[in-house]
Amino acid sequence: MTKEEKNKKINFLLWLIILSFASRVIATYFFRDLDLYSENANEWNILLQNLIQYKSYSLYIFNEVPIPSVYMPPGYPFFLYFLNIFESSNLLYVIFFFQIILSTYSVYIFYQISNKFFSNNLSLVSSSIFSFFIISLFIIRDR
């Protein structure tokens, strides 16, 4: 691979990551949750509140005793619990920021993995498709 081809690859990948970041910011603006502690809290919020209040990974409470949950995967509630060190008024924006960064980084990781198995051009094309695939954009959604 010549130096010019490497520069084109790096430039395309850089622009792909920048566009991925911008598309995720736009998707977050239009489809984000507006409140983390609402009356209509979803399962993630209930798990977070039980982690904070009872120090237990539980979805349901029976007779004031939390029942450990096997229904939901534990990664995301613990991610929220870790980010809960920030002020509650800014917590949603911190969560959105970390989700955007991790989701954008996944495009680069996908490129690196596909580059191990396929040609560089096919890796760039597949990373472009992955970057703008609709479920990849909505992964930042907190619902």
C-alpha cells in the first residue's frame, strides 16, 4: 500500500468517525429521554433507583424486600450507577455524552475487526454501513 493510499484510508476513516459522531448527536437530540426519574420510569430507571436506595440489583420489591433480578442484563444499570456520581440535573447529559462516545468508538472497533478478515475497501464500506445503520444510531437511546 502506497503512502497516498494510506492517507486516503485514514482521511476516509476520520471523516466516517466525525460523521458518525455528528449523526449520533442529532439522533440524541431528537430521540433522547427527557427525564431519568419520572413516574413512568422504565426498567433501567427502576434498577438504578433500587441500586441507589437498596444497594441491590433488583427490579421488583415485595414487602419492602428487594428481589434480585435475573430478567435484565446488569451492564447498563451499573453503568448508570457509576455515572450517578455527577449531579442529578446533569446526569442525563453525561449519560448521553458517554453513550455517543462509546457508540462512535464502536465504528472504529468494527472497522478494525472487519479489516482483519476482509480487504481494506470492504472494511471501509462495511464500517460505513454499520455507522449509519439505524439500530446503531438508536443504541444511544435510553429506553
